[in-house]
Amino acid sequence: MEKRKIIIDGAHFSSIEGFYDEIDRLLTKDLTWRTGHNMDAFHDLLRGGFGVHEYGEDIDFYWINSDKSRCDFGYDATVLYWEKILEKCHPSNRQMVSENIRAANERIGRTLFDIITDIILNKEDVYDHTLSFDRQ
């Protein structure tokens, strides 16, 4: 059975909120409620069952304009992402989130782009998605 193909276009967004809007547009259909705009909700949408693909259905993702997204979601955006999480996180997570902010400020470790692509390619879940890039 051929996998469903979904194209993520980096030209359609430049912020994490814009990315979440784009993912909602790509992976949901006919919902009567708004999805959460966070990485947990993104993970749930990837699993399926929100009107576009079935729960556990594998998808071939093709990310065009990925160089733009890689730049948009580089270390500066990563710092902002973790700072926003720090504002609301449980006290027991504050040290870990603060360490992520420090690392991003020092240009060390995973960027927001890396976090997103890792979630798409999560091999420990019910799906087996693929991801390829067209660097424009």
C-alpha cells in the first residue's frame, strides 16, 4: 500500500505558531474544535485520526523550502521556544528547560527544526513516517 504524501512548505510560515497553523491545515479536516498549538498536540496529529489520515497510518512527508525553515527554526527561535515553555512549565522541569535555553544560547545541541523533524520521524510510535527535503 502506498503511503499518503503530505507536503510541508516552509514558505507558508516563519514562526512556530505559523508552523502549527500549517500542520493543522495539512493534518486536520472538518474539526469543530481548535487543536493545541504545542509539540504534544503536533505529535497527536501525526498519529492520525483527525480527518486526513487514519490513526497509525504511515505518511511520506516532503518538506519544501526547508532551508528557510531550518533558518527560521534555528537557535534564536529555539531560545524563544524554550523561554515560552519556561513561563508555564512545572517547577520540576524548570532546570531542564533552563539548560535547554542555555545550550541554545550557546549554539549547542538540537534546534527547534531538529526537534520538529525528530517528532515526525519518531520510530517508537504507531507510525513509520518518512521525511525528505527540497532545499530551495
